[in-house]
Amino acid sequence: MRAIRIFRLKLSLSAMCVIAALALVWLSAIGGVSMALAQQTSTVPPTNEKIREFIKMLDDPDIRAWLETKPVQPADNPSAPAASQITAWEVAIRNHLVALRNAFPRLLGDAANAVQIVRTEINNHGFATILVLFAALLALGFGAEWLFKRAIGGARQSSSRQAADAGGASEVGQASRLLAELAPLAVFSSVSAGVFLAIEWPALLRVVILTYLVAFIVVRVAMAVGRILLAPDGDLVPANERERLRLVPTSNAEAHFWYRRLAVFTGYLMVGWATVSLLPALGFSPDGTRLIAYLLGIGLLVIAIEIVWRRPGRQAASQRLSTRNWLLTIYLTILWGLWVAGLNGILWLGIYVLLLPGAVTVAGQAAEALALRRENSTSANAVRTVMIVRGARALVILLAVLWLGLVWRFDPGVLAEGRIMRGLLHGVIILLVADLLWQLAKAYIGRTLELASVDDMISPAEAVRRSRLRTLLPIFRNLLAVVLGVVAVLMVLSGLGVHIAPLIAGAGIFGVAIGFGSQTLVKDVLSGVFYMLDDAFRVGEYIQSGSYKGTVEGFSLRSVRLRHHRGPVFTVPFGELGAVQNMSRDWVVDKFMIRVPFDTDVKKVKKLLKGIGAELLADPELAPQIIETVKMKGVEQFGDFGMELSFSFMTKPGQQSVVRRRAYTMIQQAFATNGIHFAQPTVQVGSDEKQAAAAAATANAVLERQKAVQAMDGQA
């Protein structure tokens, strides 16, 4: 099972690399041709004749004297006025468009020249020969792929049955599906590329077939990735299994739609890329090649607009949906216009705004589905899941940032101001790393808190340790968030060229000023730190401080949150707590009094209480909570109409009320059974002689009982 999980993780990374490769191919189709052709046109070396004429002119005394008197022109000022920069951009765009217009009449001549070059290179055979050879190469690859599928068909069915019997059909089924999609494609690529390399081709024919073969393999890889992510209709997966094996959560209709559009868009894109890449080798001029690339880009624009207007799964109102579709259509048209104008920097920013959020979401969903695609997946793998999901998203953003930096390096455009843009790109990477570290730390702390909240069947020492974790980890999580945020912001500012040393010094001075101005806040924060160091209370403990009492529910940097036993919540700043009375540590001694008449047999009561204490210890529910059972201490004092007997017991914190209520019930039942009554106030009604006699009798009885008690205490 571990091998299968590793295999799935590798496949998910491979799939993301394939998506990145598709993006790079698209970028090459859009901007690579124009950049390469621009370099070709700008690096044409001068002829030897011109060099000799230039050297001869430098030897002329008059020209040398004029050069000595001519002041040296300063280098280009990087801080040139914005107006001159805008003018330079306007001139570059105008020249670019004029070159495209002038190249349009020459397209027919370039096409005829290309046909002649092809005929000459392949012995006066036309393009039909290329198509036949290319089809034969594909047929060999498909034949090897078909044989491979036949060979592994039985093994796949056997492994699926074994997985179903073992209860791991979900995980093994997903791994088997990835293998079934990618392994035949690898066989096809290996056989077709091997046959191609084994044959001696003419130079031009070799380039043409290799280019279209690469394009065909990329299209098939894109379709395989689409089937893995979407499991569309018409796939080999049974209909009842598609929902379970689909990595991107979507309906069957949406999956079918997006898979078809992915296949069409990728196929058209790669055919256009292969065609445009071959045009310079066929004799097309640089401007003519760019013009054909832009014309083929109209097809991509039409496909994108069709996707916008026919995408399923939209439940918004028709008017709102129509407005959004029109805005997206105009936006896509503007992007095509920026491409034609040669503003590749702004073009890629527009493409990222449109596609990057969706790409990041899809990558995260697919990575999460692969990480959690097990029948009994639990939060025990939360850290691994976060690493995979956030790592997948960060990888997509990182590839996008690296490609944008590469585009701006060759074609800065409007926004590529050297150091600033490099600082922005580095800043994005820093923020991605900080986000990944924060998500991992948060997931680990959350998992630790979840485990620490379970207190069943653990030792007292472990319970104390878990209680401290529940208390300190939330505070540490908040501090870690602040530290990571501050460090990341300072590193980004440093990368942008901002001197952070004055900022740090200023922050220190500002902090001192804030400290003097907010002494109460500082007092609360520092008091909380010392309460935590002294381990005065923890989450879940019942405390009392002045008029505030309740169970500790949580902390912030400056206050503690107490839940009263009647329900209200107190938020008390640490500076106002003062002395804290913790009622949930180690043990609790509970005492209570019972008043009985003066003629009660104290020895009999004490004997009854021993039996009650033994019964409490025998109770399976109460025994684990009792440290010392109920005992009678003796006669506490004499009252007006009875004497008070003192009782006490020791329990675990928070359990004293339960034990006391049960003890009250058992004492009442024992007294009733043995004829012992509770003392009650009485009123005497009669003559003075009777009252005097009754008073004398009562006094004598009290004296006799006092003597009996003293004698009994002396014997004890």
C-alpha cells in the first residue's frame, strides 16, 4: 500500500509537470517565435566590405580631429522621463504593425518558395509524402500500444479483484487508472521515437516529422491528464465509478464539456505551434512568420470565446450571465490585440489574471483528492495533506512566476523595470514559502490540539502535559503567524530595494512610544506571559479571581476567556486577574455539616458513615473519582436545637459535587432505616412551671450529653 501511495504521489507530480509543459508550449507558441525572430533580425553581422570602409574612414585625419572635438554622449539614463518612454513604446508598436502590414503581400511568394524547398529536400515529392511517413510512424506507435494493453489487461483485472477482496479498491483502483492512462502513452512515445531515430531522414523531413510528432505526443499527454482529472463520458471507467475516481469535483456534463474543449484547444494549439516553428526553415521571413502566428491565433480566440458562451453549470440569471460573457469576450479580444501589438509583458499579466486562479484551484483539488483517496482516510495525515495540496498550488504559481520572469527578461514590455520586477518575483516566492510554512505549522498544531483534547485512559502526568499543550499552543500559533508575517514582509521589501534597517530602528522607537502610551496593554501582555510561565491555569480548568470565576476556554495575547457554570463568558485582561484561585489542580477536599438531635447516638452515626464510605468506594462510577472516601470527623459544635456533625472527603477536581450529592442520599436513607432523625427547631407551649421544669430538664440533658461526649473523646 505504501508503494501505491508513493506511486500516486509521483504520478500527481508528473501530471502537474505535464500541465506546466503544456503551459510552456503555449507560451512558446505565443511569444517564443516573435522573440527568436527578433533576435535573428537584430544580430545580422556586417559584411567585410563595410568593415574595411569603416576602418579606412577612421584613418582619415579630418574625421579623427572631428571625433576628438565631439563631446562624449552620456549613456542612456535609466530614469528617463515617462513621456519619452511612452514615445519609445509607441514607435516600437507602430514599427511592429507596419512590418506585419508589409509582410502580408509577400505571404504567397513565401508559400510558393516553401513548397519548392520541400520538393527539393524530399526528392520532388510533395506534402503527401510527409503525411504518409508521419501516418506510418503513428501506426507503429499505436500498434505497440495496442499490444501492450492486451498484455497488461489480465494483470489489471487480477489486481483489481485482489484489491476489492482486500478492501482497498479505491486506492488501488486510482493507481491502476493512472497506470492504464500513462503507461500505454509511454510505450507509444518510446516506439515512435525509437523508429524515428533508427531511420535516416533528409534534413528538412527530419525536422518536420519530429516537430509534428512532439506536438502529437503533447496532445495525447494533455488528453490523458484530462481523463485522469475529469473521468469524462466515453472513458473506459464505468459510469458508476466516475464520480469516485474523478480528481476534480464536477458533474458528468461539466467533465465531458471541459475534456472536449481541452482536447480541441490543445490540438489546435500544438498544430499551430508546430507549423509556425517550421516556417523559418521553409524560407518564410520573420515578419511573415509572425503574421501567420497571429492569424492562427484567431482560431484560439474563437475557441476561447466559444468556451465562454457555452460553458455549463452556470445558475446565474440570464442577464447577469450574458453581461459576464460579453465582458470575457472583450477581455479575450484585448489579449489577442496585445499579442499582435507585441506587448508580451502585459499580455502575460492578463493571461495570469484570467487563468492562474483556476489553475491553482484545480491543482489543489487534484492534489487533495490524491492525498485523501483512501477509504479510511483520517486527519492523522493532515500535515502530509497540507504539504501536498499547498505544495501543488505553490508549484503552479512558481512555474507561472518563473515563466513571467523569463518573458520579461527577453521582452520587458511596459512593467519590467529591472530591479523592481525581480524584487516582485522574488517576493512572490518568499510569500509562497512563508505560506507553506504557516500552513504546515497550523496543521501540525491543530492536529496536536485535537489529540490533546482526548483525555480517556491516560495517566495523570500525560493529562497535565496535554492540558499545558492546549494552553500554550494557541498562543504559540498566534505568535508564529505574527513572526512569519513580519519576516516575510521585511524580506519582500528588502528584495524591492527598500533599506529595512531604518524601518527596524523606527519600529523599535515607535514600539517604545506605543509602550509608554499604552501601559495597560503592555501590563496585560506581560502579566499573561508570567501567568503562563508560572503555570497558574490551563485550558479546561476552573479558576476564580475576585468576582470572576469559570472554566478557562481560551487565551489571547492580552486576556483570558472564562465560561461561568451558568453560561456567561467573561473576557478578563491578564492585568486585572491578580491572585488566581485554581480549583482544578491535583485534589479537592469537601466538607459538610449535618445537624442531629442532642440524644443521637454519635457512635452509631459514625459506624453508619463507615459503611456508606465503603459503598461509595465500591461504586464503579464514583470510585475512580474518590481519593479519600466520606468520613465523620465528630461533633463540630452545639446549636440551639441540636448538635452539628462534621464530615469530609477528598476527590479529583470537579467531582466533589457528584460525590457529595450521592453521599447525602445514602446518609438520608441510612438515618431513616436506623431511626436517626435530623434536628429541627421546636416551640414549647404551657405554664411557667412547666416551662421552667422543661428548661431544667433540657439543661440537665445537655450537661449529661456534654459529659458523655467529653468521655467519648477521651477514650478516642
